[in-house]
Amino acid sequence: MAKDSSERIKEFWAELPRADEDFLGSIRDWKNVQIALEEDVIWLKGFTDEQAVSPEIQQLPDFLLYELREGLLFRKNALVPSKKVRTALLWTPIDKALRLTFPPSNQNFFGIDEKVEVRLKPSEEEQPAAALLSSITEIKDTIIALPKFKLENLDWIVMNEKALFLGMPLLSLPGKTFWAKDGHLLPTGFDFEFKNLSSLLQRKYNAGQDQWILWNEEGSVLSINKNDFRKLSVSSFRLTEKAKEWN
């Protein structure tokens, strides 16, 4: 009996103008994808079914996705092939072949020549909270009454009228919680629209891993030097309160 063609494994190819190479940064961590160069075109293959319909793919400009059938390349749902498969191409895993570059965005220190806008979106994946941002006015009476053992595993920094606590377990205080990802502190319940961007942004803008990059839900960021954090204790909190009174 002939095998049902609907059960065959699909093989996807894609092409992109070489001028748009920087946009591939969002999928650079897809190690199963291979890349080859041909004049002014970048060829890619090896996408999974899930990757072929992912938001990362759909938002790439001038990106053409094909399905390989018997040596011919078909666009999605097309009955007629668009072109023959390319031969004599030199294929390399995308994470090894692609330059680690990222088009600057308008997120504070990311620059102003915008090509890709970095956005956060709600995520259904639960992540443990690693940081807490609280109003000092709301928590000062609670902090000074806490026993030492509840504070000793935490670091903190003051930012205007707020305190950012870092470490686990966090204190049960009012405020906004964040989770840690590749040097970023993201609001709990949110992740990058393109998940693979986190490591790219970290490598490009925080290569020394000496900063925390704090995000809010709207996509604004604040860079915080890790050396500016100090150990949390009742005495350090009282001294900070005194210093604020003197200023």
C-alpha cells in the first residue's frame, strides 16, 4: 500500500536578502537550523514544524518560507513550485555562521537607529521571583523589625524612593517582583516577545555580565551595576534612611 503523503515529514527551506542578515539574530539560538550564502541571498533549512509557524519567523521582513517536495520549493499551500532547490551550497549551523550582531533599538542605551523593537509580552510559563522592587515608605517599618536571618541572603540597592531587593528567598513585602534571565530582570509573568533575544542582548550590551538590566512591562529598561548592590541588614537600611533625611 502506498504511504499516505499527508504523513510525510515536512522539510522547510527559507530565503532572506543578505541585507537583512541582522534580523536573524532573533533565531540565532535555533541550533537545528543551518545557513548557507548565495550571492545576495541567505538560505536556511532545518526548521521544525513549530519553528516554521513561530512569531519569530512570521515577523522577519522579506523572509520567504518554502516546503521542499521532490527537489522543488513550494510556498505555503501552493500547488505550483516557486523554484528548484539550490545545490552546491555550503551549509553551517546558524549559531556558528551568523555574526553575533543585533540591530539597535530605542530602549534607552540600545541606541536610536531602530530596526527591531524589543517588546515584552505576557507568558504562561511560571518562573521563580528573584528580585523585588518596593516603595521604601511602605516597607521601612517592616524591614527594621525583621530578624537578621531573613535579611542575610539578600542584596539591595536604593533607586530614588524605591528599594530593589535581590536574592532568594525574597521577603513578603508589597511591591513588584521580577525573574532573572540572561542578566535581565523581567517582570514576573512576562518574557521577551522573541525569547531568543535575551541572550543576544546580554552578550551585546552586557558582555562583562557586570550589570542587571531591569525591565518594565512597557519595554523600558534601566541598567544597574552589580557592584552597587550591598548586603541587606537592618543597620544598612537605617543608615540609608538617615542619609535620605540629611539630603
